[in-house]
Amino acid sequence: MLTATRAPQLKNVLIASGLVLTLAMGVRHGFGFWLQPISQAHGWTRETYSLAMALQNLLWGVFGPFAGMAADRFGTARVVIVGALFYVGGLLWMATVSEPTAFIVGSGVLIGAALACTAFGAVSGIIGRTAPEAKRSWAFGISGAASSFGQFMMMPVEQQLISATGWQTAFYILAALVALVMLPMAFGLRELPHQKASGPQQSMGEAIREAFAYRPFQLLVAGYFVCGFQLVFVGVHMPAYLKDKGITDANVAVMALALIGLFNIFGSYYAGKLGSFLPKRYLLSAIYLARAVVISLFLLAPLTPWSIYMFAAAIGLLWLSTVPLTNGVIAGIFGVKYMSMLSGFVFFSHQVGSFIGVWLGGYLFTRDGNYNTVWGIVIALGVFAALVNLPINERAIARQPQPA
């Protein structure tokens, strides 16, 4: 049932993967709304919940290469089904567990594994293998836009669920939604058995050694660390930061996060489109530098609802626009046979950055009473990532012919 009898069509793959990404990323991006209600209900500091979010992101990265290996070997459909079940279990765990260590570890493992199996890394392989080379960057842009639409759509839904039903019931409703959407969509991601990419054949071990010994791959990994640090810090701590600064209307934070998702639809799509004919390394460098500039202007400007909305729109254009470009560089250099696995390794670096960014935000706030130091780190890292992406060589790697 989980193996296709004919080659998958790109349109069907984009629809199915788009719906999976919409929900996987949409639910995950809303976890910041639970920071204050859960902390208040259990009597925790912000650092406790921040550590749980940090562990989720770290384990998402740790499990990512293994989920990618499984998707490349056994098919994306099976991996997405497993991920949906983990997602349901993780949401139920977050709703019912009140002991801090159990909450941190359990939600970290379950949600981390769920995202590894349902987000970009796991589905990038089937998209790369299904799309013609000329459309590959565009197809990655479509998948990025779908995840962005999820953020735009789910932000107000999650906030309203918490307000209308309470934070625990909101988790139960989201768990049911994940099961009802992701499980059927997995069947749209079936592939032919033993489907192979053209070109020299490699084992997984050979592909891993080749990638990590190649300088452009190392630079891509370094840049993606910064992406994770920046985005998860902003996504998780933004609502609390605004409230600390006197913006007490929760709808402002909801609108800001929704605008990030809305504008990221366009940012992801057009980044993928531009990556079809412009050097991806230059686009990546420009995105990271632009983030540093936008964040600096946001911190310098007077904080009002309109300045927040303008910041959200600008950072939204740059939010996940790195994803189609990064996946496009990986596919262009190494091919698509082990696309999910290699994307998983690069994404691990992203999630190490996410772990440090979200945890450091909570730790330094608890220590200093403000986010000033973390904002400075976020800006400096943006400049660093802009520099390390510039020398990346995007040409396909030259491999020696395999002996007969």
C-alpha cells in the first residue's frame, strides 16, 4: 500500500508534501503562544519551557539525518506516517505532563522526531527526485511557501484555540488535526520501489564522507547554523518580548507572527524562482545580511504596533527563503539520490543553532531581565553567515568513475 505502481507526478507530490509541511511547520511555529500559560500554570520560569523548545529543535536536527536515510531507502510515505504518530503523541504529552524534566525530555523526543519525519528534510528527497532539474529550485520554493502558509494560517488558529478552549484542550484539538491531515497525505508521497538516481552509484557511507570532506558543504552547514539560531529565537521569544516592552495586546504578537508567515510565502517562492537562474550562494548571502539590517532597524526604531508589523513583513520575506536555496545547492552539488539524508545533515546544524538560540534567549532573559545581549548575537551571526556563503562553489562535484 505504501509503494507506488507508477512514477509520482510532481503536482501530486507538491500538493501532498505541501499539506504535510503546512501543518507540521504551522503547529510548530505557534509553540511560543504556550510559553506564558504553561509556565504560569505549572509555576515554571521561562527557562524551563525554553529548554523544552530548545531540546525539540536539537532533536529535530539529531533525528533528521536518520529520517532522511529512511526516506531515501524506504520511501517518504512510511516516514511521514511515523512522523504523524510521533506528532500526535508529542502534543498529547505537552498537554498532560506537568513534571518539568519529563515535560522537557518527552516533548523534546516526540516533537523532535515528528518534525524530522514530516518537515523539509524528509520530504526534500521526493521533491528533488520528482521535479525535473530545471524546475527543482522552483519546486523547493513551492514547498517552502507551503510551510510559510502554515505559519500564516495556524498562528491565529492556535492563539484563538488557547483563548477559547484553554491551553490543554488546544493541544488535543491540534493532535486530532495532525492525524486527520497527515496520515491521508502520506499516501500521496509514495514512490516506485528501488527508484535510483542516474549517475555514479554510491553507498550512504560514501555519500556522507564525500559531503563532509567537501568545503562548500562545510560552509553551507556553518551558514545554516545561523539560520536556525535567528528564526527560532524570534519565533519563540517574540510574543514575550513584545509584552515585556509594553505591547500588552496579544493580537499584536499574533498579527506579527502571522505576517511573518504571510510574507514568507512570497519570500520562499521567489527565492526558489530566483535560484533557478541566479547564483544561489549570492542570494543566501544577501538574505543573511538583510536579516541583520532588518533586525538592527527594528531595535533602533520606536516600538509601536506598526513598527512591529513592518518588521514582521520584512523578516518574513527572509524567513525560510534560505530553505529552497540551500536544498537547491545540495541537489546541484551532490545529486538527488541521497537528497533527504544530506539535507538532514545540513539541517542538523540549523537545529543546533535553534537549540542554542531558543535556550540562550530564555537563559539570558532570566539572568539579565532583558533580551539585549541575544539580539546583539543575532545581528552579528547574520553578518557571519553572509560572509561564509559567498565562496560556496555550486557546481556538481566531479566523481571518479566507479570500477566495474
